[in-house]
Amino acid sequence: MKKSILLIPLCLCLFTLAQAKDYAGLGADSIDLKRVAEFAPPPLPEEVGRSISSMLDIRTPGLGLVSKDAKKLFFGWAVSGTSQVWRSDGPMKYPIQMTGGEDRTMVVGVMPDMKFIVLSRDRKGEENPGLYLQSVDGGPLIEILHKNKVRTSFQFITDDSKYIYYTANDIKPDSYAIYRYDVADKKIEVVFSEDGIWSIADHQKDGRLLLTKSVGSLQTEIYEWEPKNQTLKALIGQNEKEDYEASYSAKKEEILVLTPKYGEFRRLYRWNDGKITPITPEMKMDVDSFTIDEARQRIYTSINDGGYTRLEVLNAKTLKKENLPKFSQADHVYIGSVSRDGRYVTLGVETSRAPRTSYVYDWKLRKLTQWVQPSTPEIDTSKFASAKLENYIARDGTPIPMFVRRPEKCATELCPVVVEFHGGPESQAQPGFSTHAQIFVDAGFIFVEPNVRGSEGYGKTWSHADDREKRLDVISDIEDCAVYIRSQWGKDGKTPKIGITGGSYGGYSTLIGMSMFAGAYDAGVAIVGMSSLLTFMQNTAPYRRILRANEYGDPDKDKDLLIKLSPMTYLKKVKSPLLIIQGVSDPRVPVGEALQIHDALQSQRIDSPLILFPDEGHGAAKKENQILQLGHTLAFFEKYLK
């Protein structure tokens, strides 16, 4: 491997190690309530809050789950300010709100006998959801399981509506057991409880379960569980540290497998007794995901074409293409869910200037029907800026893709720029409809979303380019974006001012851009970002520590590497203003990450305000908090970039 571009002074490393002892713990219990109150978000000017609120009133309904007779659609919608479950009793009928309150709620299953729907409900963004039943007609919820600090995840419902399968980490916080809930008797039994992060990939009518074991970031193994004789059979990926997704095929003993193992991009294959045969053609783009309906009639493949989403359908038995309606000029065509008999599928269609529209397609009648209308009150979305795919050149000559949205006036005027880095890090900035981006465009900022090395969608070499110590060689992509913009986007001898922002890993990227690469950006807003990879790994949820170690490094074995890659190591270099925003209940990035960097920057007299949301987790979900988060972000950039 080539030499790292980074040299770390010993004194800075010692500073970081001292900071690493300053906090311990995860979630709301790890912080004193007085400190939470100290950093409560201040109110916004009325006109700022009003304009952002109007933009956030644009609400796109979820694609939802269609009943087996296609007479009801159950879907998520956040028109009340928090995502809740709604029901439509026919195409374009007035929707009926099924759930309410302040806790985010999702519909995850519909009983085949149409007596109940299955709901997942989270509290305060803790990402420890519980499972509930509710009558298809509405009414009170029936709790299946909702325990403090336990993540419960729906898996599937049996054809006879008798059992609901789910996973939960209530035995060990870093392992997920598989349970079966008897709907009539309201009894829970353990199906499978070996150590590991397990989920059900698919199931057969004879009771066999196809299991996925996650062993790292983008690293999975596939097994088959035989409940009759209680045996676990290893099938695919054991000890390979490779990425696999799998489902049972339409053919007996055959498995469908999605993996990048045999090429640069993810491709769909047929697997039978160790022999693997490709289904989809070799392409310079990923098959991002696939779904086979429970009737084993069709396979739906989602193609990632440089950030744009295409949907292709194959006959499950012949593997020949089947035609869907064509959607011209769509940035994304998504699949939602398929009815149990395979006849109906929910689809979503989205462009940069129109929010996602939901449809139900009837394969038997070959008929496409719109069911729910997105809400766009008082906003003309046809005037939204379209995302344009461009590139900037990194210092080693590598073109880095980025999506750019420009206000019209910026064609002739010098405009400030806001660069937003995505989370993950194995996520991808994509085009499409974005009220978030348009808020910055309306305020006169050029809005840029890069896909630096480590992003998904450009092949496995690109996505793994930042694993562990390799991050040292490509983290400069963050600085190079600002260098390129200053050198190429100036006018009349003047260069634009540039801000940097992002959430989660994007928040980490922001902190790195402001510290390791101090001077590259004129101001930053870091949202739920890791200020020290060492303390983050030491304090994050146990199951996440397992999944992130291969991405960042082990906190015991790779301590020096984590310190070298931590913003806390470079705080003495920081000279530009930085706003820090954090949810107190965050189950991924501990609130201590925000507190430790805020306190350190305050001691250096850097303008570094901190905002804490006591009722949020990994990012603001409630509308009132989203308004505050966006409003203060915008005000901060208005102050320092204009």
C-alpha cells in the first residue's frame, strides 16, 4: 500500500487520548439533564421558521403494503409531523389515519386473513423499536414485544396467519435471536438463539428458514435452519468476509444470490449445491437489491445506474424479462411491496421536480393505478433545481462524482457553496426530489453532494477504498472537493466561500474537513457526527461495534489508527466556525461525541455552538425539530458564507 499522506504530531495524539477519557456511555442516560437544557435549540426568527415549515409540508406517502384483494393500501406518511400509519380504501380515496402520537410508527406486515396489520414503533429515535398488532379497521395497539434497549425487527407472517416471526437482541445486546409469536394465544417461543447478528432472508412452506448472519459492514454469511431436526447448515460465504443477499428461488433447492464476489459490481446469480450461475448480465453498475414474490412468480431487480434507479423484472421460472409500464424522465423507479399471490406490486416514481408518486400495478390486468397523492401545499415544485451529475478531480487524478444543484442566478453571479457529504460511509448521494436541497438553493447557495471513495454504487473497489487503514489514502477527497470548487467556480478573480455539512458519517466528514483540513472550508455544520473514532467505537451500541470494526478499525487492536483518523486529534488546527447538532437519544453516535468536541473548541475560543435535541436520536425526525435543525444550519451559513 502507498504511504499515507498524513503525519501526526505526538502532542496532538496525546491530546486526543486525554479527551477519550472524558465520557463513557450511550444514549440519554449518559448525559446530565442540566447539560441537555443548557444546549436546547434557541428559537428561530419567525420568517425563517415559516418558510422552512412550508417546504417541509411537502410530504410524500410511503409505497405501502397492498391487501391481497387490492382493496386496501396501508402506508406511512408524516403529514402529522411524525411518521404514522395510514390506510386508503381505494385508489385516490381519502386516507384514514391509523396511528398517532409522537413516536414514529411503520407498517411492516399485513395478515393474510386481513384481521391485523403489524406495526413497528420507535421511541425518541432510540432505534429500539417494538412490534405491535392493530386491527385493519384501526383502534388500540396490541403489544407483541417492546422492551427498553431491545431492538425488535419483524421478519414474516406465516400463510395461515397463525405466527409472526421476528428477531430481537433481548438475550444478548450484540446478538439477535429469532422468535415466533402465536397470534391467537399471544405466546412467544424461541426458534433460534445462537450468538450472532441473525435475520431471516426467506422461508419455505415446510418450515425451513434461510438465514443471514452479518459479520461486518457489507459482510454476510448465508445458512439454512431446519427446525424439524434443529440443524444449521452453512451454505454461502462462511469466513469469506464478502457481501451476500439471498432468497429461495422458484426452483426446488435453488437459491438466488446477490453478490459482488465474482466481479467488480453486484450481480444476481443462481446457486445450487455450491454451483453458481449468473442471471443478470455483466454491467458496469450494481444490481442494488432484488425481491422475489412469495408466489415465486417474478424477480424484481433494482439497478443503480450511477445514482439513478431503474427497475427490471424477470419471470422467476424462465428468467426472461417482463415489461413494466415505462416512466419517462424518472430519476428513480422503486419497488415497494408485492402481494402474497404476486399479482399486485406497489411502485414509486420520482424526479428532481416532482415528489415520489405511489402506484399499484396489476399484473393480471396489466393496469397501473395511482393510489395516493403527495402533498405539495403552496409550493410549485416544477421550479425546483435539477441535480446535475458532475465530477471534481482529486489530487491523485481520480474523478469524484458529485450531484450539483444551482440557483438560476449563479449562472452569472458568484454564489456561496454548501457541500453536503452523505452518511454511511457506504451510502450514496443521489439525484431526485429533495426539499432539503431546495431550501439551500432557494437561499442562494449552490448545493453539492459528492460521492467520495467509500461510497456505494461505483463498484466494490470504490466502496472498499476507505476500509480501515485505506481511509488514510482517500480521506483527502474531502479537502479536494473544496480545492476544486475554489479553483474552478470563481468569477472575476474572486473565489466562492464554501460551507461543509453532513449527518452521521457525513457529520464526521464535516468535522474532518474543519480540523484535519482546516482552511479548506469557511464554516461547517456537523450533525450527529463522530468526533473521535476511538471513543465512538468504545461507546456505540454493541451490535454496531461488531458491524463497524472492519470499516473503521477495532478499538483495541487499531487504537493508533482510530486516533490518527479522528477530528479530535486536529483540534489545534481549527480556525473556522463550526455548529454541532446532536440527538441525545442517538443509539449510534453517542451524545458524548458532540459534547467533547464542543467543550474542546470552546476552550480555544472557536465559535462552536452546540444544539442538543432531547427527544431525538440519530437525526431529527419530528417536524418541529427538523425546522430548528435546518433553520439554524441555514442561518449559520448565511452568517459566515455571505
